[in-house]
Amino acid sequence: MLQIRSTIARSGIGAVPLAGAVAAIVAAGALTGCGDAGATITRLTVGSPGPDPYTLASGTDKAGVKARPQAGGTKEGDSPGLYGGTRQASTCDREKLAAFLRTHPEKARAWARVQGIPVDDIPRYVSRQTPVLLRTDTLVTNHGYRDGRPTSDPAVLQAGMGVLVNGYGVPTVKCNCGNPLTPPDKKISTRNASYGGRSWPGFEKGNVTRIRPRDSQKGTIVTFVLVNPEATMGFERPRATEGAADGPPTALPPTETEVVASDSPAPSGSGLETPGTESPGPETPGAETPGPETPGGQTPDTETPGPQTPGPALSSPSPGVTTQDPGTDAGGKQTPGDGGHGPVSLPPSKEPASGVS
């Protein structure tokens, strides 16, 4: 025993590096076991273009959308009632977005690179997206553009924000700024991460929803089952349409009224649904096949849409928010107005400094 103690004493100089190595191994194990707990997620409120917008657009969002009862965890992109909208109206103008990118080639190249498509395919790609409103606070990767270079950060989009979704139900574009969106990094823990940007009433880390693509074996979505902003009715919107082809009012999906077995959402990034969640959407894949479009929205469609009509640039002095229901009998796209549709938040240059919670 005395000899052992003497050896330790004589090796004391090497003991410190050994202890440091052990500590480093323990720390590394903690980090790999808990996900990216050090991530900072930016909260983006309804009406806010957020940092590094490609452009600005008004009237794309809806304030006061009634939240979906089942929030948090991971949801399938074809889940009935996951998204909302105003029947026979759309606040996201796809043609204007395509026209804006056509007249800004540098931004178009960066935008197309995020989506994994050739620049020439932007009009066709955009025409295959479907405009909807988020009904849950949703985690995404938000890709911006600043000083001639693309940027990328995790973000939570507030319920009520207008987005475009692809044929597998995954958000691909943030309508009020034209920024491309991609799925969030699986390592991010929404519960352990810190949050920057302004919060909103009802925001809770446990209610942040991740969206995963519809099962590719089912093919692309034929019809989305949407819910109106007041959550008083459901309706169907065929994929890649902007409202004119919406179906008649229907009863709310069962997920709006059924009793949830537990209020505890599935752990973030676990890929598990909250108990009592819905089964995949009722849509029948029909004759449409997935084609080359991938669930993540990284490959262009091969279908050729009708001719694109160039529209004016999407830029606007300040992004606005739709504050009243355009009605259920109006057809076509909603035209953002100035009266009574003031912005909920200011452009990036005038917004308050972001805080971290």
C-alpha cells in the first residue's frame, strides 16, 4: 500500500492531464447524449419578416388563428387540420415570388441552391407548392440572404404565419419574406434550447411542433384537409392550388374535438406522436405518383405548369397581417389592403432588439 501511495505521489505531475482527459470524455458524452442543448432558436412572430429577408410581402399572415389542440412533438405533413387557411382565398402569391426571383438573379441562385433545384426550375417548383397557414408554433430552418450571401438559422414560426408547403406537407417558403425553409436539424432540442426574439402569448417550448414528410410510399398529397382560422369548419384544398378550387365547408377533423389521452407531447426530435394523435391523412394517393419530388423538398418536379405571368416585385415598405376573415364565398387570391391591416411588427431595421430566454 505504501508503495502504491508513493507511486501516485511521484506521478502527480501526470495526474492532472489524466483528470482533464477524463473530464473531457465525460463532457463529450453529455453533449452527444443530450442533443444540441446549446442551440439558440429565433422566434418569429406573425407579421415579422425576421432577419435577412429575401424580400417583403404584406398581408400574408393571419393574427389570432385558433391554435390546433394537438401541438408539440412531431406531426405528419398530411395530418388533417395540421394546417389552416381561409376557404377560397390565399394570401401567398406564388407568381409574384417567382417574378421577384427572376429579376434578382443572385438571390435566385441562392434560393434555388437551398431548395436543391436548378435556377430555371424556380417557376415550376413554386407553382407546385400549396399556400396554407400554420396552426401550431412550428420549428424550421430559416434561410435568409444578407450582403450577397445566404444565411441559415433555426427558427420557430408563430401559428398564423403563411407558408408554402410541398407535396409531402413540409414547409418550403415563408410567405412574408420569400425565405426558403427546410426541416430543422434533428439534434436540436426545443425544450433545452434558448430562444431569441420577441415571444407571444401562449408560447411554450413543449408546444413547438416539428413536421415530417408524408410517407413517400403513399405518393404526394392529393388534397390537404385545412381548418379555417376560427376553427369552426374544415375544407379541402387540392395540392398546388390557391383557393379557387377549395371544396365546400365540412365538419372539423376528429383531431379538433377528440379527447387527448395525455397533455405531454412526445420528446422533441423523437419522431413519436403525442398520445391520441391522428393517423395519416385520409387522402387517397390516387393516380398521382411521387415523381422525382422528394419528401424533403430538395428535388424539382418534372410536371410543367401553365405559363408564368410576371408580376411586380414582392417588395413592400412593411409586411402586414390579415386581421379579418376574407369570407368563405370570395374566390381567387386575397389582395392585401392597407385599411385595417396594419403590420403586427416592424421591418427588421426597426424591430426591438432580440432577447434570449
